[in-house]
Amino acid sequence: MASNGLQPAEGLNGGYAKINNWKAPGSAAFNFKSDTTTTPTVAMLESITYTTLLDDVTQHDSTTNDLQTWVAGLLGQPAGLLTSSGTMGNQLAARAHLTNPPYSVVADEGSHILSWEAGGIAANSGALPVPAKRTNGRYITLEDIQAVAILHDDTHYAPTKMVSIENTVDGVGVPVAECARICAWAREHGIKTHLDGARLWEVAAANVARNENANEHNLRAALEKEIHAYGNLFDSVTVCFSKGLGAPIGSILVGSEVFIKQARHVRKSWGGGMRQTGIIAAPARVAVEDTFFSGQLVRSHEVAKRIAKSWTDKGGKLTAPVDTNMVWIDLSSTTRQQVWLAEAEREGLHVYGGARGRIVVHYQICEEAVERLGRVFDKVIAEDRSSVVTNGVKQGEFGGYTAIQNQAKYTERAGDGDEV
Ligand SMILES: *Cc1c(COP(=O)(O)O)cnc(C)c1O
């Protein structure tokens, strides 16, 4: 021990360093609950020390302004607005789009905007939430939306004035061609379109990885092309910096100048106007560069596929296709669920329970965690062979995931945090 009380730091020019929480592999390395658990990097911390510190309520902070313009441009939109959370971005979008009640909003029945935002669509915008069912077991289609949309002006009903498409839902991407069909139809009927792209970065990465022509040299251009292709179809888009990208805080809402001006006004009235937001904007930009454009998400999808293969090789079934960074394993027997939770805890892994076995992979998951997960799988499969007890939950081909089931799941695990 040195006389100043600090431990000598290995490999740091023989100097002394304080232990800090910004260094990989951090607390997220063994956490499969959500990509929200990713922790910011030293580069993100450093960007905070160099950021501008001017007032964003008066729109004087250039780091924030630049981030807004840059991300809006990536998504093919004219303007952007930094928000404290993705929820705030989605809620602002609805409040700014919906102007003449009565009206309804159509979205996927399991979507964040309908089922995971504390009823905000009704409370903040006075809109009737209308859930649409995914009938192909993968992603929402135009036909699914048409089946529930209200286009007539019969006074008994609340006409559909906004459609929100979440991409991804449960880790499965909606193809750009399907989004184009939905947006063209909506425009024809005077319906505003919103893309909840909290995990749109994952969709872009997966699409690029599927394209055989993509390689290290054109990775950036290919990712830009994907993000842009989705972004410019919609009237508004939200994307998150604090999920798989690893920034500490923040999301952004993008759209037309007029729309963003209105959203900024409402944001202020909700108490969401903040002052020195450079400390949020600077690391958010590093997150887009260092995690997204460097290809980290592509690599985490490879890990997700390896995890899924390890489960199915051992005889397990999947309850949803592995398209991006999520793996859903069939835990539809009570014994399986018990063994899953107990063995994961014994291995020091953080996982959720539930019959559909959600596993979220992110770029900070370490190899050791994947190995431990394999051992947990062995125990779950072995235990299951000696038991046939089920909990009575009926699963569709890829499991039906409804708002009602969401409510039930939440009640089951109150106190275990949100499945976001
Ligand atoms: C996480 C998430 C959000 C926003 O979440 P916040 O915790 O409010 O930032 C919005 N939509 C989807 C689909 C999400 O997964």
C-alpha cells in the first residue's frame, strides 16, 4: 500500500488510479434482464468533462443542438428533441400529433406505448388506446392494423388519428417494406405515424448483418442507410441512447420543424425542459459512435444466436424467433421456472422468470456469462426430463403476448423491477 492510501494501478504508467464504475466489464456483464443495464464507458465519462454547459431551455447548448440535428439527419428528419426517457419521447409524440379529439391510437398489443407507459396515452393525450394483434407470430402488419383501425366518423367511435409501430417488439424487427405499406396507407387516411424505435439500432444492425455485401469497410454507410430507410417513412420517431448503446441517460424524438416546436412546448409544460443537458448529449453521441457504428450490436446478435443454439441443441424450445438481441426460451413448466431462477442465481446471473424465458443480450455480456448460462440450461433441461408439471399457460407457436398477460406478469414479479 502506498503512503497516500491508494492501490498501485497495474498497467497505468505505474501511476495510481481510483477504482471506478465506468470501467468494463462493469455490473452489466452478468445481467441478461435488459439492455438497459449496460453501463457507460470511460469514453462517455470523458466526453462529459469536455462538453459545453449552456442552457438547453433557451436552446443555447451547442452539444445538445448538434446531437439533435445529427440524429434527426441520420433518421431522415428535419429536427430533433432530446428527452429524458423514451417514454417521454413517445408521450410527447402523441400529444403533439393529436390535436382534435375524440381520437384513438392503434399500436401492437404488447407495445411499450400502450402497455408499459403507465396509461400515459389516455392520461396525457386523452386518446383511446386500440391494441392490434400480431397474426403472423413475428411482427405487426398493415392488415393487423386495418383490422382494428377506426376510419369512419360514426359518432359512437373515436377515429384513429395515430398509428405507432414499435421496432423491435420482443426483439423481432418489422421489415422496412411493411413499415412503408403501413405509412402509405395511414397517410392516405390522414393518420399520423410514429415509430417507437427504442431498439431501432438493433434492427439496423441485424439487417446489415443479413446483407452479404456488408463488410468492415462499408459498415458505417450500411448502418446509416438502414436507419435512414426506416426513419424517413414516419411522421415521428423516438430512439433510445440508454438501452443497448450504453449511454447513461436519454432518448430523442425527431420529426418536422413544426412538430418538434410543438413537442418542445409540451415538454416544458411537463417539466421536461432541462438546463445543462450537454452532460446527457455528449455521452449519447459517444454511445452512437462507439457502440452502434463500431458494430458492437452485430457482435451481440451473434452471441444471442449462439445462446439460442446452445438451448435448442440441448433439446429446449424457443418461444420467439431470434432476430436481434433477445432470446426467448420455453419455460412453460413450473419446475423449469424454479430451476431457471435458482440455478441462474447460483451462477451469479441476473435473469427474469416467467414462462417465456426472456434473455436479453447486450454488448457488455462477457464470455464467462455465456458459459455460465450454458450450465444453467443443462440443469433446467435435466430437471425438466424428470417432471411433466405445467403451469397451465397455453402458448401459441411463438407464444401470445398480450397486454393482459403483461399485467399478470407484472403482478407476479412486483418488486423485481420492470421488464423494459
Ligand atoms: C425502453 C423502451 C422505451 C422507453 O423506455 P424509457 O425507460 O422510458 O426510456 C420505449 N419503447 C420501447 C419499445 C422500449 O423498449
